Amino acid sequence: TMLGVITTDASVTSDVWRKMVQVAVNRSFNQITVDGDTSTNDCVLALASGLSGSNKISSLNSSEGEHLQACLDAVMRGLAKSIAWDGEGATCLIEVRVTGASSEAEAAKVARSVASSSLTKAAVYGRDPNWGRIACAAGYAGIPFNPNKLKISLGDILLMEGGQPLPFDRAAASDYLKKAGEIHGTVVIQISIGDGPGSGLAWGCDLSYDYVKINAEYTT
Amino acid sequence: ASPIVEMSNYIPAAPILLPEGPWQQVPGGVTAANGFKAAGMYGGLRAVGEKPDLALVTCDVDAMSAGAFTTNVVAAAPVLYCKEALDNSTTARAILINAGQANAATGDAGYQDVIECSHALSELLQFNPEQVLIESTGVIGKRIKKEALLKSLPNLVNLLSSTVEGAYSAAVAITTTDLVSKSVAIESEVGGTRIRIGGMAKGSGMIHPNMA
């Protein structure tokens, strides 16, 4: 289960606040995954006191509205990433960046599909630069794209381009994963699926033996 | 020892990876913004250990409220309660959070437990019951240890503070299998006025949110 509580002293109308919070949730908490299990209790509650004395924001599209949205996105993303970073048994955070989609929503769906893939997560834990599993998870996301436009990088190591696997330094790629695991750092998987304007992010973590151990013991 | 030291005896704080932007990170989490207080304490709800398990966040004024909730059909009692409360009111004053039992799959009795807890707290704080929102996390199928929770409320209310420690203790109290607490706040200038946004979160397992 994830729970979130957000507080602000910005002054904002109820309708705009409720829309803003849902947009920020979609860009943050709804883009993380540890094990694919959607809890019975997931909940984010957000309160705006208005005690900063700022002008009341009554439109999402005003410059103040867009600025407050960006701040809200940042706080929720920071918290959402810390949940994925702390995934049960995790040794590193996985950040999946997708570009070239036809919309933000489609890019987000592909990104989350890859972040959710148990085989991709296990490969990261095994320090295996397994681009095939990444391509597979992008392919079953339910978003149509031209596989001949698929481009995949692990960190800044190019593994696939134009739908063609590339020769790459396996040891260096595996070392990139190993180093991230040693410092509980971040593994970045970059995917391009075409030339569209849509981009999106998702966060997950690697799948270790400890995840099974922790959950074999934590019983209802 | 200061409460923050005591709290870190339980679990450390997560490194928060904030995206770049026109804001500065400030200390304080949910208490950084004007008007908010928080507290966390051990109320005897956790099955094992004495890590804090009850948290409370309050606002000095009627705050605009918003929420996003699981789309899991077997939604927990506090989720059903909060959805109703937000339907009935655009504002809220307090958020009570317990760890240990999720109060999910607990049927009518579980829903009654939420009502009793929100009424007890609203009486203590002199709020309208619908101004109190509730979140729970922990074992599914178990009703909350209501007697222990109700008995702890006066002390929890007395612990409320607008300090960094208040925010930090609340962030620890909402955790379950988390290895770190999760709390952050930023300050930015919106329309010529300095505003603050803070937050806390928990989560480590059963994580694939689809909230709406």
C-alpha cells in the first residue's frame, strides 16, 4: 500500500485543486510500481490552507496555475520515486524514460509497462543488460508503434536503434547496473518508440530474492 | 534526545530525488506550509515492535481538500469513508492515519470503526466529523485495534506541532515494511507570493497504484 499526504499554503479554488491533484497523481504515484499489486488502501489526500496570502488560483491554465501544478508534480514525484527506491528487496531505483510517442499518456503507459516487467526487473538485479526483455515489455504495453523505430539505451549505452540490436560493451553495461546496485542508486532505461511529441516517465525497482522472502513471511 | 533523533532511531529518511525547477527544497514535510501541524506516536497498533503507528496532520483553517483513491474494487473502509467525505465537503481540517491494520475486507464492522474514530477525533478537535479524513495501512482483513487507537487520541492531539520534528514523526508513524521514511517540502514564488508545498508518503510492497 502507498499512502500520501500533501499540504500547501497556496490559495486555490476547490475545483482547480481537485483537478490539479489528480494530474499530479497521474504523473507521479500512478507511474510507480514495485510488484504489480494494486492495494485496497492506496490513497493520496491533499489540503490547501491558503494561508500564504497568495492570490486565489481559479484556473489550471493561468501562469500561477501552471506554476503551482509544476510544484505539486515535483513534490509528488519526489515522494513517488522514494517509494519505488524503497521497494521491498530493491537494490536500486529504475527510471524508465519514453519519448517519441503520440501523447504523454501513451508514453507513460509504455514506460510503466517496462518498469512493471518482472523479467526486466530480474535482469537488472542480475546485472544483465537484457535489451530483449525491455523491447518485449514495450511491445506488450498495448500502445501501437513501428518496431523499426524502437531505440533502447541503458544509461548512455546504446543497445538498440532503428529496431536493430547493436553491438555493445556487455561488460560496461553490466558494470553500470552493478555500480547502481552497490550505491542503491538509479538505473536509467531510455526508450524511443517513434517521432511523436509524447514523453513519459515511470519508476520501479529491481526484483530480488528478498522480495519473495519478505512477502512469504508477511501474512494476512 | 530531540524527537527527530528519537524518530531516526526507528528508520532513516529516504533520499528525495526532486526534479529540477523554480523551487527550493525546505525542511519540514507536511508542516512546512503555513497552518499545518503534525504528530506521530506509538499507540499500540503494530503487531510487533514499538515504532510509532499513529499519525495526525491538522490545519488551522478549513483547507481545500482533494484526494485520489485506489480503483481496486475491494476498497478499504477508510477509502470509502474519505470518498464520501470529499463528496460532501470541499474542505477538511485533519487527516488521521494508522499503520498496522489496513481495515480492508472488514465489512460493515470495519466501516463502523472508521466512523467511530473520525467522530472521536472531531469531538477532541471540535471539528465537524466530515472535516476529519482517515487513511489506514497494514494487514488486510484485520480490523483496526480501535480501543488502543481511541485511547491514544488525546495524547496524539497534545503532540501536534508545526515543527520539522512533527512532520518527521508523522512520516515515520505511517510506515509499514518501509526501510526509510518519505517526506519533502519545497518553496516557490507563485504570482509574486512565496508558497510552500510539503508531503509525506509511505510504501514499499503491494505497489502498483491506479488512483482516481
